[in-house]
Amino acid sequence: MTKAEIVAEIAQKTGIEKSAIQATVEEFMTVIKESLSDGENVYLRGFGSFIVKKRAEKTGRNISKNTTIIIPAHNIPAFKPAKTFMQDVKKKVK
């Protein structure tokens, strides 16, 4: 499902204009990105958590040049679904 499909489905279910929903979805994603960039996790009860994971410094290899490189410590965004979210998805698969 794409962002446009999500906007269209919400508009159909709520009767709100697509442009208003598009702006809301865009702002929602912007707030999550900014929060994670600032090192803050975002918790949505019953849905899941957008969290910042810290990766430690490690040594990597460039196989083509046969050299080692140091990959510095860095943060990456991650999503951890809520327990109820996981249970709902598991029920649909069976």
C-alpha cells in the first residue's frame, strides 16, 4: 500500500478532503523523522514504537581493494510493533 492509497482510504472512510489528509500524513511523518533525528523515540500505544538504535563502531572489509575500514558508531531508525499489532497480523495470516 502506498502513501496515496492510505490517503485515499482515510478520505473515503472519514469523508475528509484528500488534501487535508495528505497534509496531515505528511506532517505526521515529518514529526516522527524530526523526533528520531533528535534522539527521541516515538511511542504509539497499540500500534508500535519508532525507536533509535545505536550501532557500535566496527571494522569492515573492502573486498575489491582488500583493505579494512573502520565504520564509525551511528544511529539508525527502527520500528518495533506493539504486541496487539503483532497478534492482529498473525491472525490474518492463518
